Amino acid sequence: MRIAVKVTVRARRSEIVGPVADAGGRTALAVRLAARPVDGAANAALIALVAAELGVPKSAVAIGSGEKSRRKAVHVTGITAGAATARLERRAG
């Protein structure tokens, strides 16, 4: 399963905010991370947060594209799209 993510780093706390649309109409999951974008710390924090929120191991979460960008594609295995959507909506809402 693939999740489009828009990341904000150096936030007060790490959290999933919820869905957000950009000017082009694309929807992504907005995520705030307390980590700084140095030496992969923000990417590691994103993987840990997504894994914890979805209840899957960190090894089931990988950044497919956008490692050095605010917009990322995160790939998750071990959970259905419906179950992931339900968990993320519950946490963000």
C-alpha cells in the first residue's frame, strides 16, 4: 500500500495531522515531525511514527520516493488499505 505524505519538520511534537490537498488537487497525509532533517533523522522519525500509528513493525514501512523532499511516498506492508485508512482517520480526527 502507498501513502502520499507531506512532512513538516522541527515541529513541537510528532503527530499525524490528517489529509491535506495541495494547489494541484493532490491529497496527502499531513505529518508533523519533531526531528530535524539532518542525516536521515526526519525520515527515521516518519517511519517510526507511521509504523506505530498503523500497528505494524518499522520494517514494514519504507520511503519509496521523496527521501530529501517534504512530499514523500511511503510504502507499507502488512495492513490493508481500508484498515490503514480507518486507523489514520481515527488518530487524526
